[in-house]
Amino acid sequence: MTTPATPSGASAPRRREAVHEARVEGFGTVRVVPVDPARDIDLLHDWVTRERARFWGMLDHTRAQVLETYEYLDSLSTHHAFLIHLDDRPVALFQTYEPDADPVGEYYEVRPGDYGLHLMIGPADGGARPGFTDTLLTVFLTHLLAGDPGRRRIVAEPDARNEKAVSRLLRTGFVLGPEIELPHKRARLVFLDRDAFLSRTSSPPS
């Protein structure tokens, strides 16, 4: 006897439309989907309040506070949040912003074409995979830069104490900028040039 996947009259949750999708050989299908605050709140609250996410700055946030934060982001035209799915499983949270519409823009000289990035990898499921974060980041950066030639440079400002995040970005091609003192943290600016990144990622392996 076969048990139906959903109750009679009910339909399975609709697969969310991706803004970008890439099949990576030997890795899986990476899909970039916009965050839906109400739909994703349980996942978001779980991720951002874990000790491993301390540099995200939301450890003490309640579920209601996390929901309010992401509903506010969702209302802006200058800031966006995305979940990265690997074979339909959420594995990372990426956020983008226009620096001249963000507090960080007051702490460095914003260039035309600058585009900001935050990223957080979700809790590991089944153990770490070599190159996991680098592959996700490369797919997302390719989406940001190849899809819009007006984006000339990606800017990120991880917590200066977060050596792991800084090293991860440097591996992907970012270069170090200065440290800046933001109201909520001391940050290390890092920059990624569009042409240099796309030239490197489109080059055939040696």
C-alpha cells in the first residue's frame, strides 16, 4: 500500500523560483532563491542565533526580531537576501546591498559600480566538504557580476576578528582593503574586481 505524500486535497509546497541556477560537476545543482521572511523564519532564526554565527550579530535575537529584520530588508530596493540551495537543501544565506544606501558607505570612498555582500554558510550537514564554501561563493559571485555589467566591484566588510571569513574571501579573489570602525564592529574591507574575477573563473584549467 502506498502512502500519499500529502493529505487529500493538499498540495506539496511549491518549489521556489530561482534567480540563478548552476549545475556544478561533481558538486550538485546550486540555486539562488530570494528569502521569503515568513516562509523561512524558522531556518533563519535557527542559523543566526547559533554560536557559530556570532559575527552575524544576531545571537540574542528572538524569532520575532529576526522576522522583523528580514521583513524590513525585503521592503528595500537597495538590499536583498537570498538562500543558497544545493540540490534543493538550503545551505547558505547571502545578502547584497548598495553601499551608498548602507552605513558602510559612510566609511570608505564608494565607487560607481560598487556592490556589497554579506554571507553566512549554514550549519554543516554530514560533515565538511572540501571546497564547499568556495564553490557556493563562486556561483553567487558569478550570478552577481556576469548578470549585471554595471557591477564593477564587490565590497565585503567581515568582522576584522573573523579570520576564517577574511581568508575565505581572499581565496576567491578578493584583495584586502583597510580596517574601518563601524558603529557595531571593527571591520576589514575587502574588494573583488569584476573583470579579474570573471577572467579567472572563465579561464580553462591549466
